[in-house]
Amino acid sequence: MSVFRSVPIGAVCLLYAAMLSAAPVSPFSPPVAPLPTSLSTSPLQDAVRRIWQASPEVQAARADLDAAQARARAAAQPLYNPSLSLDAENADANRRTAGISLPLDLSGKRRARASQGEADLLAAEAGYNLLRRDVATRWLKAWSTAALAARQSELGQRRLALMKRFDDLAAQRLKVGDISSPERDLAGLALGESQVQQATLASNEAAARAELLAISGDQLTALPPLPAGMPPVVGSVTPLPVDELPELRQSRAQQASAEAGVQVARRARIPDPTLSLTGGQVRSGPRTDQVIGLSVSIPLPVLNTGRAEVEAARAEADAAAAGVRSRQFVLRAGLQEVQARYAALRNAAEAFRGGRAAAFEDRTALLEKLWRAGEISTSDYLVQLKQSLDTALSGQELESQTWQTWFDYLTAAGRLTDWLDGRTQGGPTQDSLNQDIPR
């Protein structure tokens, strides 16, 4: 308020009337435009898919998933292979025999291992989908940050041009005696400060692009533009039930794997018999006899009963069940938190767009006109111009935070890829990333 006390009453009235009649939209705050519920028709979806194809993290996760598929196939194979034995003996009686033996899985070890392998595969698939989603979320947030940095750098260039012109005008007015030497110095100081601030904005833009490059590599030379409109309202996207979120699917698959591990440990305690069949001939002098034999052997679990392994597997299963319950609490709380945060940021950004704070161009033009007319002093002009510039930069920062929180909300709601694909209301509950797993 102290700034406006030093402005003449006529200038205040003129400024107020001009602000009322000026449009609240400027090139630095794009007009509010209707935004579709999804961006499936824009280059954004193609950009995300290209990131998935080129990301080393996704490639490593794909290799881990392939390994889990191979382990699941291996777990479903029979446990034992037959053994072949050949015996020959020359003594009082010449013996030539061949035998084959096979341990018999009578306790269901193979079924238990196959069940655990299937559960491990489901957990690996859920982890693969989660990683792809997280890569997409990180890239989308880095993309919005880079877009904001570019806009802020553009606005900084505008500020630098204004300060340069103001410095030139101040030098001219000093020559004709319209302003004093200290006021001329203020203009030079303001130009120097704007140059320093522009260097900071350029540095922020370089850092944002480097963060984006760390995720995407050199796949995208031209980034999709940030939409001019605001993100959709929360109600436009229906969150998945907590039990259907990919994080909980992974936790439940891990719990199923741990439960199957208990069965594997229990079955391992039961010894499997080995069935052996032997046949051949024994020659003693002129007499030759055909022989055949059948034997059964079974280990005796007296030294190691396997009870400790069962107890350990049971404890791991209990821990996995507790982990599922904990993940449910975290997911519910996270969704509620990001919903409230997004609603607050979007309301604030929408109010900023519709208020007078967005009329940056009109204010700067009016301030320069008042300063040229001598209605406001150089210091008042600089203070008010700086406030206008800071407000414009804050508005851009608010919009960027709104977009980033929107991506967080889609992630917490389990709808990020559905939003990209245009499926945000109803539709199949199966994670759409499963459709995109390269084979």
C-alpha cells in the first residue's frame, strides 16, 4: 500500500480505470480454453510411448519380466529326472545289468512350486507396469517443468527488453532534466538486476531440460507444447478402487507368492520315494540267468525335519499380508491428499487466470505511460513493474504445479495411462499397460 500512497490521485484513478477496461488475458497467460479429458489425440501419448521404448529402465524391467516368465516355466517342470545306471562285474559270476530309477513326487511339490512361480510372475508383471507408469509420470512432470521454464525465460526476456528500454529512456530524460541523477541510477540498477535474474531463469531452463533429457535421452528433439487450458477437474476422472490399483496388485501377488512359499516348504518336508527297476543277466559257467529287480527307497527326515523352513516361510507370508494392509492405508491416504492438493491448486490457478493479476501487458504499458507523463516517480514505476513481473512468474509457477499435481492425481487414482489413452470414465479395469507389453 505504501507504493500507491506516493502516486497522485489522478494517476491512481487513471490506472484503476484502465485496469477495469483492460482484458485480463495476455500472451504470457494464455486464454482459458476447453481441454479434453484426455490428450490421446495430441502428440503427448506418442511421446510417452517413445520414452517407454527407449528407456533403459523399462528395458531392464522387461528383461526382469522375461526372467520371471522363464522362472515360472521352470517351476512348472517336473522336479526329478530319471537316472540310468549300467553295471558290469566279472567274477565267479559275470553280471551285466542296467537299471533306471526315478524319484516320485507324491506330495505335490511340483504343484506348489508352479503356484509360487505364477504368483512371482504376476508380481513381476505388476512391477513392470508400475515402473512404466512411474517413468511416464516422471517424464510428464519434467515436461511440464521444462515448459514452465521456457515460458518463464520468455517472460524474462520481455522483462530484460523493458528494462533496457527504460534505461535508455531514463538516460534521455536525464539529459533534458526531466529526472534526477539518482533516478537515472535506479534505471541502471534495475537493468543490471534484470540481467542477473534472466541468467537465473536461463539456468533453470537448462536444468529442467537436463532432467527431461535424463529420462528421455535424445528421443524427443521437439517437445509437445503445454496445453493452454487448465487440467480437467477432479470429478472428470473416476479413481480405480483401491484393491484394483497396480500397487496393491503387486502387493497381493507378493502375498500370494509368500503363501505359496509356505506350501512349498511344507511339501519339502515330505520325503519322496525313489523307485528303481533293474534288469540284466548273470552268467555262471555254462548257466545264464535273466534277472530283474524292483526296489523302493525313501529318505528318513530324522536329522533335518524342515520345520524351521516352514516357520520362516509362514513369517514371510504374515509380513506380506501386513504389507498389503499397510499399502491399502497408504494408497487411500495418498489419494485423498493429492485430491485435496490438486483441487486447491487448480482453484487458485483458475482464479489467477480470471483475475486482474493476469493482465501483465496492460499493466506494464499503463505504468510506462504514467511514468512518461510524470504521474509516478521512477522508484514507484520500478516497484510496481517488479511486482507485476513477479506476479506473472508466480502465476506460471502455479500453473506448472497444477499440471504436476494433476499427473500425481492420475497416478494415485490408477488412471494415468487410461487418461493418455482416453479411457477415464469406466471402461476396463485391467491396467492398460498390460496391452502394451512388447512380446
